[in-house]
Amino acid sequence: MSRVQHYDIFQKLPSKDPTCVETAASLEDARDRMKELMQMFPADYFIFDWENSSIVIPCQCQGSERRE
């Protein structure tokens, strides 16, 4: 049985553990969606790759600036 690659987008919350907000089938889709989420709901986000058990792309929102 083959594994299906997917990426979860997490939002970092100041007072709680990170919360998964969406799942994407590809890294490109996850990156694009994370950028959209940051514009609609400014916060710190990251993309998690379950196959490799690692954070792939951290993204921090600082005021009106965004860093990847």
C-alpha cells in the first residue's frame, strides 16, 4: 500500500499549541494557501510534512510585514 503525501498548515497561537487549519496535497498548494491565510488572518503559520515528520516552511507575520 502506497502512502499519500500531504502537508498540513498550522497556525501558531500565542496561548495554545499550534492548530491545524488545513491540509494540502502538494507543497506548492500548501504554500499558496498559507499566504492567502496570512493575508486574511494575520498570524504565524508553518507547513508540516508528515512523511518526513518535519516543518517544511515556517512563516512569521510581523505587523504588515511577512517573512518566509
